[in-house]
Amino acid sequence: MTWHTGRLCGFDLETTGVDVETDRIVTACVVHCGGDQPTQSATWLADPGVPIPDGAAAVHGITTERARAEGKPAGEVVGDVLAALRQAIAHGLPVVAMNARFDLTMLDREARRHGHTPLPDRREGLCVVDPLVLDKAVAPYRPGSRKLTALCAHYKVPIGEAHTADADAIAACRVAWRIATLHPHIAAYGLGELHAVQAGWAAEQAASLQEYLRRKDPAAVCPPEWPLIPHQQNGA
């Protein structure tokens, strides 16, 4: 059995914005799928404790008013999500996250913000599969968007209601499965090996993107770290 034919743990967040250091989680999903077993998912709606900008609400459909009325306290949601992911990691499941660098860094900062212990790292069993990194590795010169909706269209994967955490989490797993099916060398990696090679690919991809962006903005920075950007003490 290869990793993509076994059980996968999809993870996705919808947030107040795209700054991993200051923005907050609004919705989250952890889904177990594949492995010839029924799909199981858990979803959360948080009151992030800050207003949700109109632009973010337009993407995921959650307004400040709804989050305040229906959401659980943010710290409780963050704790529940961490517990769900730790359980998956303890069972040896890979965490599949589209653009993992964003979602896992956001979760790390929220964990620290609310006094929770962050997720374990690779040395403690975390294995991440990132469809974005995989797609760029197998098709580096393909033109067009690399957003999840575009990858779903390219790989002929159904997505359901895009920009809801549960639909996006399942779609990320399906895209990862499809890439591994079409590219046997990706499927052939053991999970530890796959995690390691993705870290290298992600660093190369970040360097390439940074070089491109600096043609217009000499100060542009694309962090090379993956699957999350390390927390910096004292604002360093």
C-alpha cells in the first residue's frame, strides 16, 4: 500500500485575512477520508474576537455578526483543532493541507496566542502532504492559477462549495490522491521521505517566486520554511 491509498487527514482554515501573524481563524475542518473507509469530518466556527473584514467575509461567507452569534470562543476552537490533528498524527495519518505553510503557521500562532501547545513537528511524527507543493514539483512550467479551485479543475476533482473549510479540506485530499495516482514516483515515497522532499521543493519554489516578485518589489520576501514558518521570539 502506498501513502495515497491509505487514510488521509485533510485540514483547512478560513480566516480573517492572509497575515499569519495577526489574522485569526474563523472556520476550521479536520476530515479523515480514503482508505476504503467512510469519510468523517469535524468542523468548527469560531468567534475570532476581532471584526471580520468585508473582503474576507465575501470569500468564506462568515460575517462578524454570525461569528459572534454562532461561533465558539476562539481559544476553545483552536484547542479542539489541535487535539483533532494530534489524534490523526498519533495514528500515523498524513496531514493534507493546500498551501500548508499558511494554514499550519496560522494554527501555530493561534495556539501560542491562546496558550496552547503547538503541533508536534516532524521529529514527533508530523507528516504533511501539500498539493500545492506537489503540483509545482510535477508541473513547474504549467501556466495558469495554482489555487485549489484551479487544481481541482485541472485534475478533474469535484470541490463542492469552494472556500468552505470542509469542502476545501476534502478537495485537497482528492487533489493529492490524483497527483500521486498520475505520478507514481510521488506515490512511491514513504511519508517521512515525502515530507522531507517537499520541504526542499517548497524552499526552491519560494526562492523562485521571490526572484520573480523582486522584479517589481525589491523588498519582497517569500519565506523558504515549510510546512510552517518558525515562530520568532521578541518580534525578531
